Amino acid sequence: MTFRHFLYLLPLLVFLGISIYFAIGLGKDPREIPSALIDKPVPQFELPLLVEDLPGLATADFGGEVAMVNVFASWCIPCRIEHPVITRLADEGILPVYGLNWKDEKEDARAWLNELGNSYTRIGWDLSGRVGIDWGVYGVPETYIVGKQGRIRYKHVGPISREALNETILPIIRELQAE
Amino acid sequence: MIAELGHFALVLTLMVALAQSIVPMVGAARGDLRMMAMAGPAASAQFALVLVAFGALTYSYVVSDFSVYNVVSNSNSLQPMLYKVSGVWGNHEGSILLWVLILALYGVLVAMFGGNLPPTLKARVLAVQGIIAVGFSAFLLLTSNPFERVFPVPVDGNDLNPLLQDPGLAFHPPMLYAGYVGLSTAFSFAVAALIEGKVDAAWARWVRPWTLVAWIFLTAGIVLGSWWAYYELGWGGFWFWDPVENASFMPWLVATALLHSAIVVEKRDTLKSWTILLAIIGFSLSLIGTFLVRSGVLTSVHAFATDPQRGLFILLLLVVAIGGSLALFAWRAPAMKGGGLFQPISREGGLVLNNLLLSTAAVTVLLGTLYPLFLDVLELGKVSVGAPFFNATFVPLMFPLIVVAGFGPMLAWKRGDLAGALQRLKVAALATLAIVGVAAWLSWGLKAVGVAGIALAAWLACATLAEFANRINLGRGSLFNSLRRARGLPRSSWGMTVTHFGLAVIIAGITGASLWRTEAIQEMKIGESVDVAGYNYTLDKVENLRGPNYFVERGTFTVRHDGKVYTVMEPEKRKYFVQQRETTEAAIYTTFMKDLYVVLGDGKDGAWVTRIYHNPLVPWMWMGALIMVLGGALSLSDRRLRVGAPKRHAAPAMAQLAGAE
């Protein structure tokens, strides 16, 4: 191969080089937000109840067993999509699933739960979004798993699909429960 | 029902595109005219089908059919009709559907206006377009179906992202996509030429109008986006070098280079492989831009799930389209022989320099855009590359480019006469000096670097006008004669003059906007006033009002100049009901030389944060852009482009075909 031929090949080689980076870049979760809170204790907070017959949510509710916190809002469409997955997980009783209702009007959130079903064991009502900030919530939906020592062990950003639940989240829950 | 119809039309689109990409290609290889003739009708059918799909989605938005997931995620019953419609492409799925629609439209146009193309070339061009359509309609159907239903049906929708609820941004994506996708036509021509193994003057003449159309839309789209950022983001800035902007700017730089190098191919039958490469790269950068924006490798749109599947699919498309065409290039292009030789100082030399600078600029932008990704992949940490990098690398490249743009048109083909050109540009140089003097005097006390920008703009404007005067023999012979010559000039020549002049105006605008801006940020109570750049702003009142789907806080400022009331400005802050997001609507008062720009910020205890900017020459950016688009349109209307290549090119073309095979 002459130098001239190599020159003509060069654009292809450069592109292939770049696409390798693209491929690796895709493999890394682009939205993997390095949550500074991972492995840190649950922040100090106390949220009022949202629904009359369910308690609110506070720091004291964590510890002793593995628990899940699902951040949701009635105005969030992806939440509507993941809600059946969350509900089923809660109904199976593998672990307590707490709701954190974020930046929502009380009536809207209640109507939403009436329509779609409510299997949360506790729901904290965070109208101002302040507690959400302490948790490191960027948007809804987000889901946290809290370990037996009351430390945040895992954070899932975006709606939870059945695949994500079965392939990632359930194994983590089992692992944490075995600890 | 309507949504399912759209979905079905989309499936048919994929089928038709498959046929369009295979049958004419095989026909062209076999010399089977009937198989080749299928390309045209297939392109029309494909367009009709995508139109049905797009119509179905638009209908779902217009009637607010919230059983469609796409509609419920991006629309709301309270939204004004304009934004219900623009919501169609204000989201991932819909925007890709628009992409496919525009691609199909270009296919039909090539089929319609390509009557003078040789049948094999036409068949191959349309087949390549078919392949691209297969890729993207499969992408839609497999990973981004816009017609997905949701059950139970929500009562109301999630609203369109409030930032997108704006007339400027409603039309920004279609413009930009018309530009991106328009480059696919040049790409298809390049790939077809590589398959045929021949590139000649006629080929360059066929490619040029398509590139020009794409370039016009890209220019308009980019400027519309920039204009939107200017008045909507509320910081008075107009360009932020963020990945999404860069994604549209890189294809523009390459398309500009391509427009210039295609002239060399047409007139001098040389720089062929280079031109082919540019045509491939231009569209490749559009695709990479789409990948970067849509896959979320660089930016993440939090409210919505990014799907790694989508990213993988687009990456696959990239590798097939770009990798495939570049491999074809490596294989076939070395056989293409260059034609005319030329001296370094010549029109060709100037255009080569233009191409080198423009492509270096594009590479610079690409590097700056991808650098964070490279570092992230190599686990070297997360960084962001901002304006300082681009100011230090991109801007210096523009200086020689503009200087050459002044000289270039004065040089003759093959062997230019630099001394002669300088002689003829003497008046232009003197005029430039005079303008620089005035600018320095006017801007005394402001940043001196700005004078360099003005010098550049003045040089380009004066040299362009001087070249035009020279061409029509102004000052030599009667004025009537000159006017007659001006009338007789080809439109493409008018186009060049107008476009270069427009660029000069833009440069002046950018200089003023980025270097001579005055800003003041302060807290103001009702009745208080502040002086900015010789204008006095008084906050008279702040009212709370209600829009169709948002609350408004509207401030009223009275602006006084020299003690007299100059104007009244009313900036707004909106809070949208559904997404609870706030947007700022800056109040802008535009005159020929400047913009007054006022933003109302957060209020607390009867005092509001206000940002007031004095933006000299900003209107020139938009005027200049308009002039450039106009110049492009003039050039597009050139008779030569419509009539096609004259016969005399047929002979060398045939000889080359024989030589390549």
C-alpha cells in the first residue's frame, strides 16, 4: 500500500477510532449521576403524611431492614409508566416501599393514587421539594434503596422497567438483605 | 385508530424504502433501465407514506389524543394550537419522524428535478437515499415508536417543555433538519459517484444546488436557534458552544467548504476526491450530531428516559453509513485523477486555503465537543469544554479566512496576479482604514480587540464591494454600461457578493455583541432607576397576570435618554402550570445600531433583581444572516443550475468512466 492509498484510508481510520469512543461512551450510563450520598446515612428529615390512613416519612423510619424510596409526582408521565411495576413489587412484600411525593399538590397526588392504586407503606409529602434536595433528587421518577444500617445504597434515575427491576434492582435488594 | 394508521404507514415506509434501496441499485449495476426507473415512483410512494404517518401524529396532537404516549408526554389541552403542532417535533420520536419526512421530501425532489441526470447516477443516488431511509424508519419502528398507546388514558398531558413554547423555536427544528437532511443528498451523490467511479464538472454542477439548499436551511436554522437563545435564555448571549449548537455548526462549516470546493471541480476539474470527502463528511457530521444529541452520551435530558438501545442503534447506523461510505472512498477515490494544475496564488489556491481553514475549524469544534467524552471514557474525570477553548482556537482561524475571502475573488483561475489584485483592492484597503478609524473613535474606552473584529468586517465588506465594482467596470466607462453589466452577471456571482457581504455584517455584529456589551445587574424597587450606557431605566410597576397555560409577572420599565422618554419596555417572567417551570421573556428594544435588553428576575420583599444590557450591533447579526440566506437563494436561482450541464462535458465524462473500470 502506497502512502497515497494510506491517505485515502485515513478518514475511515479516524472515524473508526472515534466510534470506539462512542461505543464505550454508550456503555457508560450517561446519566450515572455520581450521587455524593451513596453509602451515606439517610439525610435528616421529617415529612408530613399525604394520605390520611398512611404515615408520613422521616429519618427514623429507616434502619433494621432494607427499604425502597420511590420519588414520584402526579404531573410526571414516566411515573405513570413505572407505577404498576412499583405497585407489584410492593404487593409482593419483598421489602417496604415508601413513597416520596415531590413538588405536588395534595389533591392532585391523592387523585393520582386513587386512579392508579396505592401500595406504598408510607408516603411523605414534599411540597416544596426541600427534602428532595437533601436526598439528591434531580427529577422524577427516582428510586433509592436504603440498607439495613440506614444508608443509601443504590439510586435509580428514571422510570423502572420490568427488566431493570429483575436484572438490576432485585439482585441488589437480595444482596443487601443477605448482608 | 388514526395512530394505528400512522404506525402502519410507517411500516409500509420501511418496506418501500427497502425496495428503493435494492432494486435501482441492482438495476444500475446490470444496466436494466426498468429496474432503475423504479427509483422515482418508490421515492414518491415513500414520501406519501411518511406524510400519512406524520399527518396521523399531527392529528393526534391537534385533537389532544392523550391515549398516545407521545402526545400525553409533550402536550396539554391548555396549550395554544401553535405549540400543540410544534410539539409534534418537540420530542425525540416526533423529531426523528420529521427527519424521515424531510429525507423523503428530498428524495422526491431529486426524482422530480433530476430529469437531466444520467439514469444510472439518478438510480444510485435515490437508492443511497433509500438506504438512509431504511436505517431511520427502522430506528423509529424498533426503538422510538411515536404511536405507542398508554392505558389507562390520562386526563391531561404533561405539557411541552416551556422553553420550547416559543414561536422562534417552533420553527427552528424543521429548518435545521431541512439543512441536516439536505446534506444527505450531497452524500448520496458522492456515494453514487464513488460507485460509478467518476466525478466531473457535470457532477459538481448537480451537487451544488442541493448543497446550497441544505446550506441555506442550515444557516437559517442555526441563526434562528441563536436568536432564540438570545431573547429567551435571558442572558443576552447568543452562542454558548454547547454540544447541541456545535452539532449544527460543524455540518455548516463543512457544507460551506463543500460549496467552495465544488466550484473548483466544476470550473477546473480538480480537487475531486477532496470534494467527495467533504460531501461524505458533511452528512456524517449531521449524523454524529444527531447521535450526540439523541443518545445522551454528552447531554442528558433528565425528564425522560434515555434508552441505551437507541444510542446503540444510532451508533450502528453511524458505523454503517459513515464507515461504509468512507471505506468506499478509500477503495474507489484513489483511482480518480485530478485535472487542471494551478499555482498557489490563484483562485483555486484561495479556495483550497478556504477549505483548509474551514475544515480545520470544523475539526477544532469536533475536538472541543468530543473532548469531555474522550476523557470520560479514559476515566480521566468529567470536564466541560467551554467558550475559552473555542475562543482561543476557533476564532484565530477565522482571521486568515476572512482576509482570504476578500482577496480570493480578485484572483484569476490557474495563475493569479497578487500584485494586480492588491492594486485593485487599494481603494478597499483605504476604505477599511477609514472605517477602522471611525470605529476606534466611537468605541474609545471599550475593549480594543473589538476594533480588530470591525477591521475584519470592514475589509471583507469593502473588498467584496470592490470586487463587484471591478466586475461591472464601475468607474471605467459609463454608469449605464456598468448597470447593464450588473444585470448581466450570473446570479451565482451576485450570490457570492451578497453572501460575503452578509458575512461581513455578521462579523461586525458578533464583535459588538461579544466585546462591547454593557451589563448591569441590580435589585430594584418600584420607582427606582438605574443608568446603563447612557440610558436611564425606571421600574414603574410589576403586575401579576395570566396567560393560556402560565402565570405572568410583568415589569414595566420606562427608558429615558437625554432626559426624554425613549421607550417603554415590558419584560416577563412566566411560570407554566403543569411543569412548574419558569421562563424569562426578555424585553428587547431594537434600533439599527443596538439592542436595549431588559430581564425581570426574582422578586422578594418588593424588590426585583433586574438585568439590563446594552448590546451594540446585535441587530447586525440577524441582518447579516438574512443577507447571507438571501445570497444563497440568489445563487440557487442561477440559470446554469436549473438548465444543467452543457453537452461538452459529456466526452471527458465518458472517457473517465472508461478509465475507472
